[in-house]
Amino acid sequence: MFAINQIHFVQLRIHAARAKNRGQKLLAGRGFLASQVILIALFAVICGLQVFPWYSALAFVPVLWRGFAWFTAEPRPLAVHTLGKSELGYACLFGVLLVLAMAFR
């Protein structure tokens, strides 16, 4: 689920690279925004059914935050290398948080 979210976000950033305002970003990213909401709902269900622990689901909070925050930020030109580095950082953070959550299980 993390990889799907990350790939979808990078595709969104590429497709919305020429967005001039938040409205254009929202229009370009409505599918991604819907997938963010679906992911949260999915976690609510699988954690509610005790298939996946709530504290492990917290590892997804930074990437969900990143996804929602992009829509509120001012449009900027796409810097591919910066995007790659930030997504690598999110992947590392996700891994650390997930491992820590599983260790406290």
C-alpha cells in the first residue's frame, strides 16, 4: 500500500507539473485525493477488524500528510531530483516507523 501511494503521488506530481493554481492541482489530483481517502478508510476497516495493528498503521501518517499537504501548497515547478530525494526520505521514515511499531507489538 505504501508503494502504491508513493508511485501514485509521483505520477500526480509529474502530470500536475504545469498546474498554475490550487484549483488546477485539485483537478489533476482528484483521483489521488480519492485514493488517499480510500486508503484511510481501508486502514480503519482492517485495523477495526484487528487484521493490522493501529500503531503499525501510524507508519502511513507521514505519506498521507504529504499527499494532502501538496494540495494546499502553492504551485511550484517540478524539481525531479528534489522529489526523488524527498520520496526516498519518506520511504526510509516509513520503514523505520513500521519496524518500530512491529517491535512494540
